[in-house]
Amino acid sequence: MAPSNDTKGSNPMKLRRVRGGRVEKGRRAQQHQADDSEADSSRRVQTTADDNVTKVQGTNTAGSQASTNGNHGTNHPILLDGGSETIGEGAYQITSSVKVLQSHSDVFFTGPIRVVDKSEASVRKFREDAAQYPVIRSNTVVRCADGKPLLRFIKAGMYAGLVPDEERRKREGSINAIRQLIDVNPPPPPGKDDSRMQQEQREIQKAQHQAFGRYMLAFWLPGGRQRNPPGLSDQSRPKRADSMAKLVQYMQATEWEHSQVAKWISVADPAIHEELHACYQNLGRDKLQHLYQGPSACHTGLALLINRTEDPHKDSNDARDNWTTTNCWGAFTGGYVVYPDLGVKVAMEPGDLSLTRAAVLTHFVEGVEEGERFCHVRFTKENILRPSGKVYTDLAIPCPMIGCAKVCPSGNQLKIHLRGPTDKARREKRSSTYHWLDLEVAKQLVTSSLRQLKHKAAEEGEDAADKNDAQQEA
């Protein structure tokens, strides 16, 4: 029997409801039912567009909560025309079309980051909906109703300040370094947990004798390892000497890209750039080692995607208000970057640059239809940019499940508690100890719990500072 949506007279603490592949309980389920009811009231509109978007017709709901919360349906967000704006100066001055999303920024930047449904049916629906979205092709900024920006697309931003010969030389230098890295150290293939669509895309590229996969080159503290010190990712430390040599050459050849990215962040958001740059330079060459990309760089993580499609997701471990950047190289068609929460997709051509709030925006990459696509994604993790004093000690994280009094000493222990162990004997012996949640749901709950713990620690620190100030004034 399908669960009833009627909550009248029901006890909110006993209400249970399946949403986005997970079971919700209590007032949260009741609230989400109200959200869904509001989102269901939609109207037919004609999406207006200027030179930078393709005109489409679809079903839209202003500020659609369904899309913003990582779910989807027939409701697509409406972007209203907000005129234009000019920022920067000299070679880094741009005038952009402004699009306004009819949602307040609190929808994205307050409360826990909600899980994106990654079931095969949900992924397929996300991709079907994307066919109706307008395509951003020129300078555009998308803002919330209160003015906070969520996405900025800069046409040919990677070439700012460069003369044509210099553009060609630097572009070819990056592409050649990528190809040499692939030849010596092929990218890791999709894992067994990757979606069927990713597996199919890999077979397409394989039939065309092209590489497929993703390198994660970062200084970070992976989720679930909060009791360990941060360090370089495994793929940043190849064991073979020739692989390491090509990786070092690749980082050196793409250093100019990082400099351009940092400059544009400083133009778009000086405060965030200052924080990112200070974090990066404080780590310096001692910590970043061969990943260090010079005195102007600002991101501690670099993902290199080779002809790879990506399923709908949020990079929820990134700093929530941080800018994640994307730029691409190669000759290809397809490979659009899609943002369901905004109801748009971006055509990333060679030399283009996008800045996005990847921690809070659902996004995915469509398959490459023809050619080769090399994509650089630069990011910084929250626990690197703003490390908590409790990160490397016992954390005492309470289980987020209602009615459970379990307290875990680390993110990894909480994940095991929520998901259950993989060892068969332990499953059979202590089955009632665990909640047996889906892996992605467990990871998201761990991230949310760690974030709440950090916010609580920050508030306690502010209270202590205020108390100290009051004592000094007295």
C-alpha cells in the first residue's frame, strides 16, 4: 500500500515516509510532504532568453523547492531577466547577463545539504529533464532572489590577457601534458559502484580508442578519516618513477591555468579569494609538494576528467560558500554541465571558465558525443579551508537517526554505524547495532553531522570570546 500523504491527526514523531531513496521519520517527513505539495502547483510558461541562452518551453515553478532540494520532477526553476552587470577592470573586465532565481539564498546555504537521489531511475529522469533546459553560451551570472550569486560563466575566461600566439602555446601545452600523463599513467576506470551510464560511456570511448576516467589530485582530508592528518590523495602519489615524472610535468604545464582561475575568483569574490589564497599559501610547497602551482594559486584540489560523464551529485564536502571552477580542453561535442536546481546547462567550450557553488548545487555532466574532452575541476575541501580544532581527535558525533543514542568517535565509525559493516560474520552477529542505510545516504548524513558539530564548536568559541570581551570591559 502506498503511504498516505494525509498528515491530519497523525503523530509527527511516528510518521514515516520514503523520499529520494531513504526513509524519513517524524517532523522531517511531515515538512517534506508540505514541500512536495507546494511544489506540485506548477504553471506553463515560455522561458525568455537573450543571446546567451537557447529558447525552450517547459513546465516551471518559481523557486522550485523540489529541484533545489536535490529531487526533481516536472517542475523546473524560472530564471528571470536581471539586466546586466560589469565587474573587473582591464583584461579581466566582463559584462554579463544577470539571471535571477526566485529562491532566497537560505534555501542553499542554511541547514543540512540534502542528499541527491542517485537511483538509476532518478538519474535517467534528471537527464531527460535536461533536454528542456536553456543552454548558457556567453557571459552569465545566476543569482538568488536576494542577490547572492550561485554560478558565473565567463566566455573564453582562460584566455584573458593573452595574445593569440600565447593562447595557442599555453592551450597546446596543457593538452600535451594531459596526453603524456594518460599515456604513462592511464586514468582509473569507473568502479563497480559507478552507474550504468558511466559504464556505457566508457565502452563508447573505448571503441573509439580513447581514454576514459578521472584523476583526483588533491591535498585533502577524505570523509570518514577525520582522525588522520590531511595529506595528498592516493592518485597524487604514483609509485612508478615515470608516472611521477609525468605528473610533475603536468602540474607545471597547467600552472598558468590555476593563475587565471585565481585571478577571476579575486575579481568575482575578493573575500573568498583572500581566504582560499591564504589557505593555499600557508600550506605551501612543504605540504602540497609537487602539487604546488605557484604563489598565485588558491585551490588545493584538482580533478582531471577524461571524456567522463558524471551523475547528478553535490560536492558536499567542499566549503559551502566556496567557488569550484571548471574549464575544458579538446575538440568535442556534447559534455554539457547541467544544473537542475537552476534549470540550465552550460556549454563548456575550450577556454571557457565557470565558477559554481558545487557544494550546494546539484550538477552533472552529459556524455561526450564526439571527440575528446579534458576537463579541469579545481576545489578546496571545507575541512582544509576551515579546519576545526576537533578534526583530528575523538569527535563524539551523535547518531542523527531519531531514537538512537549511539555516539561515534569518528566520521568513519558513524558511517559504519549507519550503513552496517561489510563483513558477513559481523552482519549476522550484531545486525541490530546498525541502521543499514544506503551508502550514499550514510555518507551524506556523516557530512551533515560533521558540519553541525563544527558549527556548534564555532558558536561555543564565539560565546567564549564574547564572555571574555565582557569580562575585560568590566
